[in-house]
Amino acid sequence: MTDVTGAPPAGSRRKARPEPDESEILRLGQVFNRGLGGIPVLLILAFALSLSTDVFLTGTNLDNLGRQVSIYAILGIGELLVILTAGIDLSVGSVVGLSGIVAAKAVFDTTGGGSVVWAVVLALAVGALAGLINGVLVAIVRLPPFIVTLGMMGIARGATLLLTGGRTVQPLPDGFSSIAEGSLFGVADLTWLMLIVTVVVAFFLRRTVWGRYLYAVGSSAESARLTGVPVRAVQITAYTLSGLLAALAGVLLASRLGNGVPTAGTGYELQAIAACVIGGASLFGARGTALGALVGALVVGLLDNGGTLLGIDPFWLQILTGVLILAAVAAEHLRNLRGAGGNG
């Protein structure tokens, strides 16, 4: 049996395949077919907002949009790694809150760059540990990802409230707040960091054996195991990296807010999943790209930003986000049915 997502044997050459390989540079036709399905929605939203309000295209608003989307995108890319293995991580929003509080308490009422570096490292370690626990329970104990990460969501949020007593941690030193406030060449550091994370993850997904393993596990874990793929290790690393990137998003959010908010990240798991699905990822695994997750995050960010500019009730925006998720999943289901009908 041939697995187009797995690593090819040494010396072999592929001449034909039914669909493009994820490791190749996307051609124009593939942009709207596989990795970047959210581009049409993104263009429509941007065009509509540019016509609806004069504020949308101003430098200040675009800068704020970039900073907001950066956190969604980093979180969504971490979620994507888990989704590619046909898993799900519902704990990312709570890990955002926990890591932000850990970093905030570590630098609370202190000064000096060393303490800021230590706080960031500690927060990232906490997020990675939460992801590692998720990965071990899913890959080794064989518990359902939904249940495991739902439990971790409650644990992380409860730990956040215990650490703070439900109170905001402030004031924070300028050194910590400057992480999210800086800019380079007129572009926010948060935006640069988002692009770096996107490029690095895209490279590993398309150009490394580990990236191919992720797609292989998501396609069929049993088939991947029979072909020599270390399925458990791949799953554990995916969940660990998801926790790590969620922690990074939490640190950046706390820095942007200038304080540690115990309720920060609430509902962000929905934003992360929406970014992945709108960006073309399949909740059944084995399909999706880092660039697609970035596009999906831009769509989510535009909805929030446009809702604020137009004075739309945020509850309606939540409904719209849910509708977009359902529409993306339904479109994929119909596409799969057409494909199955064509093969039959």
C-alpha cells in the first residue's frame, strides 16, 4: 500500500500521484484548493470593511489588527500541529491564561532584563509541560484527545485562578511590556514574530521527515505505524509544541495588556480551531498548512476588528465564527462525498 504523505524510500522517484504533495511549493490552483481556502473570505471581508469605514485602512488600525492577529495566528499554528494528527487541543486558551499569569507573577513589581527573560522561559516551560502531559495521555495511555484536553483546560484555568486569587497581576515592569510594544521598520515586533513562527513551522511541515510523519499519522495512524513511523513520538511532539506556542501567545498577550489577567485566553480555543478550519485544515487530520492557519487567523482578526469598528455586538461575531466553522467543515464533507462518488 502506498502512502503519499509518508517519506519516500531512498532512491525512489515519484512520477504521478492523484493530488499534490504537501512538501511542494503551492501553485496558484492549489492555493484555493488545499492550504489557503480562507483567502476568498479574507478578501471579501477586507473589501467590505474598506468600504464600510474610513478607519479600517488607517495605519493605527492596521497596526492594532496586526498585533491582535499575531496572537491568534501563533495559537492557531500550534493547534494546527495537533489537528494534522487527527487530534484536537481544547486546552490552548487556558494555557494562554496560565502562561501569561506565570510570566506576570515572575516579573511582578521587579526590574531588570534578567527577570524578564526568566519569566518568559518559565512560562514557555509551563505551556510545554501542559502539552507534554496531553501528548502522553493521548499517545501512550490512549485516552481520547477531546477528553484529555478538556480536562487540561479545566486544570490550567483552575491553576490560573489559584495563583492569582482571581485578581489581576499588576503593575508589570516596562521591560516586560516592551516585548509587545516594539516595532521594526514600522511593523510591530508581534507581527514579525508571527511571520517567523509561520515560516519556521511551514518549513518543518513541508521540508522535513517529521512534517511528513505528521501528515502520515493524521491520514492513518495504523498504516503509519506499519511503515515505521514513530506514531507516539510524533503525537507527543505535536501536543508539546501546541502547548509551547500557546504559552508564547499567552506571554505576548500579557505583555500587550501590560498586566496578568486571570481570565485571559477564555474562548481562544475556538479562535484557534476556527483559524485552522477556515484556513483549509481538516478536522479529520492530514490536511492543512501553517500559511493556511495564518490566513484563517487573519479572517478571525478581521471579524473582531470589523465588529469593533462597526459597533456590532460581539455575541453576533461569535455566532458568525461558529457559522464559518460549520460552513468550512460542511464544504469539506461535500468535497469528500463528491470524491468518493467519483471514485465509485
